[in-house]
Amino acid sequence: MRRLAIGVVVVMLVGWVVSAVCVIIWSARDESRPAAAIVVLGAAQYVGHPSPVLRARLDHAVSLWRRGLAPVVVVTGGRGPRDTTSEADASHTYVVRQGVPDSVVLIERHGRSSVESMRAVAEMMRARGMRDAILVSDPFHMLRLAVLARRLGITAYTSPTRTSPISARRTKVAEYLLSESLKVPLALVLTRSGDGP
């Protein structure tokens, strides 16, 4: 019994190390290429104004849109308990002010987690016959988003922002990388596969 317990612990440790290495590898990859949509994962907003972290993600998404990599920008993120607006609505206002036409912006304003947002995005894309998307967020977030998207039937290309304030703080980066290395295996196991969009 003790040998079995040790074996289980070793397997879990090896699995975590592999997950951590993959999170680091994906954080450095930029797979941006032509796709049906650019999907921006939400982050904090303050009274309708994107936080510096969210603004960095949105600026990167706008840059990809200006390069002509996708005709549609999808902004995501719900509203917190004390918020007066959703992350998605703050993002929508911001990208329109950056020159993205209102007509090409889709809003997912109900998701309060990456899983909820990606599930709603998958449904939106499926309804419009869209199959692939460029996913935009912070580098540490990329692998889990790719896993979630693919489990939900989206062909995903990751493109992390390089200007997030988080990236300038090593302790924060390490904290998020550790957190993601634990969340990625859970995303693989717990996210139910969806029909392709």
C-alpha cells in the first residue's frame, strides 16, 4: 500500500512538472494567423474603464485586428458584485474608441471565469459558423485557454500580450505560472468536450 501511495505521488509530481513546463512554453508562443475572430479574455475594469492589464490585452487585440488577421473582435467578461458595468462592456467601449467598428465587435458579458466565458464564446461562434479564433490574454493564461477552446470545439491560436503590467513583476509571473500549472490538468479533465462550431 505504501509503494502504491508513493507511486501515485510520483505520478502526480511528474504530471505537475510537465504541466508547468508546458505553461511556460505556451507563454512564449505567438501563433497569430488569419482566423474568424479575435477573442479577448476579460480582466478587471474600474467604473467602465479597463484596468492596465485589460487595456494591454485590448491593445494587442486591436493591433491584430488592424493587421487584418480576423474580421471580428469578441470581448468577454461579466460584472462583479459591486461593478456598475461588465468587463466586456468596458472593453467594447475601449476598442471602438481605438477605431474598431462597433459592427465587428461581439460582446460576451456574462462569464465570470475563463471557463464560463469560453463556453459562451464557443456558443456564439457556433451560431455564426465560426470555427477558429486567435485567443488574447496574458502569457501565463495561454495554455489553459487553448485547452478550454479546443475542448469546446474551437480551433485556437494563442497570441499573448507582451505589455501587461503583470509581466514586469517576476513574483506575480511566478505566482500565476504556478496557479496555471495546477489549473491546466483540471481543465483537461473537467471541461466537457463540445461539438465543433
